[in-house]
Amino acid sequence: MRNIFGTLFTLTTFGESHGAAIGGVVDGMPAGIHIDTDFIQSELARRRPGQSAITTQRQEPDQVELLSGVFEGRSTGAPIAFLVRNHDQHSQDYENLRSLFRPSHADYTYYIKYGVRDHRGGGRSSARITIARVVGGALAKLALQQWGITIQAYTSQVGNIALERDYQRYDLSLTEQNAVRCPDPEKAAEMERLILQVKGEGDTIGGVVTCVVRGCPPGLGEPEFGKLHAMLGSAMLSINAAKGFEYGEGFEGVTQRGSEQNDIFMPASTPRQGEGLEVKAATNHSGGIQGGISNGQDIYFRVAFKPVATLLREQPTVDLEGNATRFTTRGRHDPCVVPRAVPVVEAMAAMTILDQYLYQKT
């Protein structure tokens, strides 16, 4: 298994959904960064299960323990090891899945690849493993703050209920004021009603998370195989249930002509002797990245998440011997992963941008 993310800023994760704990080791964290443990805990609370009626009702405190790499409230430059213990596993709920392959889960592919699988909540393939990503992302955010780089994600679509694509039309400070994490209160209420309806039917629904990176300096990313949007796309598509990634105008932009899509450059200010070149663009159809390299404008992208594969209704499948059978899932599950995916998207974006920033500075 590949369990390491990043090049200079790296995160190594470990743990299973129904094991003793989830944890990780962050290496490459710049020294001297103020480590705000309350902030890290608040990021975990945004991902935590049981936070509303539209999420899984598994009850976990998700309290992080920092084991190394921090002294007197600041990073030392040494690896930061951390642990989040599991407390509310109901492993018996999964006993009927011991010899079955759940449709659209990793059960079959894990079994074929490794010859063994943990049937309790998916084991290593569970979305609970994203705890480690959120801690790593929180640390990356704390480092990025010193350079004025901020990252904000929000729910922009659930099912067929969608916001306008232009993020600038919304007050993103409203995102955390509802359970769906949508900055439009009216749309948020519609989304929540839809999720509750789907949950009542024993079904699930998908959606889209939009993310905006502000303050990113120009020059991050490589022009060939290390393109910044490719790094972001790889990070986002590594998240459980992620099915699609687009940045800038994305797929919507193919209906337009080049004369409509081009971001026209203009002077940002009067150049002074000895100062570097600075330009700005009248529009940002490119999503802050051109030629695979950041151009200093806002970076914005969208991540599509499929409906959760676990349905609380009877389904057909096959067992370990390949025999047809039927089963009904028990346990506690999200009817829509999108609201809890918002902090995970931010975390992966933060780690990607910090990794590329450090790479650019070497």
C-alpha cells in the first residue's frame, strides 16, 4: 500500500475504521510555526461523525494527541506524530458482511489485490481514515497562514440542487452556519431536506464541493509532469468517493470560444526599478493556473462525490465463493458524504499547496 502523500511536506497515515486508532506522521513541517491545537481540534470537529441528522450517528470525540515535533507550542522541524483513538466501533454490525462483497465498495478489489480484507466498516478503505488527512491539512493551514494563503471549501451541489458556479456570488463566511456547509441558506435548506428524504428511503445521494485558494503566489507547479492542477487533481481524487475534478471553467468552458475564455493581462502597477514583474488579468477563467503553474490569482476547483455505496436496503451480491446471494447492510452510515468532505477537500488542498510552496523555495 502507498500510505505517504507529498514530496517535501509529507503525511504518512495508518489505522483502520474499527481498529484502535487512526494516526499519522507529518514530516517537513517548517520549524517555528505556532501549533494551535484548538484550531486542529476544530478542523476535526468539522469532519467528525454524529454532528447532525444528515450524517452518520457514530459518536466519536476525535480528540487528537500530538506525540512529537512540537515544543512549547511551536513546531521544531522534527516529524509530528499524532493519534486519534477510536471509541464507538460497532464491529458486530458488519458480521453479516464477513463473506460478502458489497456493491461498489473496495471489498472485492482489496480481496483480489491482497488476499485478505477487513470487513468491519471497510477497514483501511473507510472514510474514517480521512481523519489523518484533516490533521495534516490543519498543520499545513497553520504554516500557510504566515504567507497569507487561505483555503475555503463549501458544498455547491447535492443531487440536482446546485449553486451558481461563480463562487464570488456568495458570502463564504456563511458556510459553517448550516449542517450542509452551503453558503446559500435557502439552497442549504433544500439540500438538507433532500438528504433527509433520501436517508428515510434507505438510499444515498452525491454532490459537489467547490474550493477556493486565495493568496497563492505565482510560480507554484512544474510545466510538464508536475503541473499544479495535476497535483491538486491527484490529491482530490484520492479522497474516498471522489469521482471527478475540474478547475477554472472546467467542462463548462468547452462550450465557449477562445475569445471568451482568454484571461486578458494588464499592468498591476507601475513597475519600479529593481522590482519583479507584476501583472493581473481582467478575468480568471483559468482558475489561477496557466501552463500548470500558479499565476497569483485565486485558484478554484470543484470535486464531484458519488452517492455513498452503503445502502440501508436489501441488495444482491456474491459471496467469497462467487455464489449469488442477497444482504441488507446494518450499522451507521452517511446518506451524503459531501458535508463532511468539505474539510477533507480543504486539507488536501492545503497540503498540496504547502508542498509545492516548499518545493518552489528549495
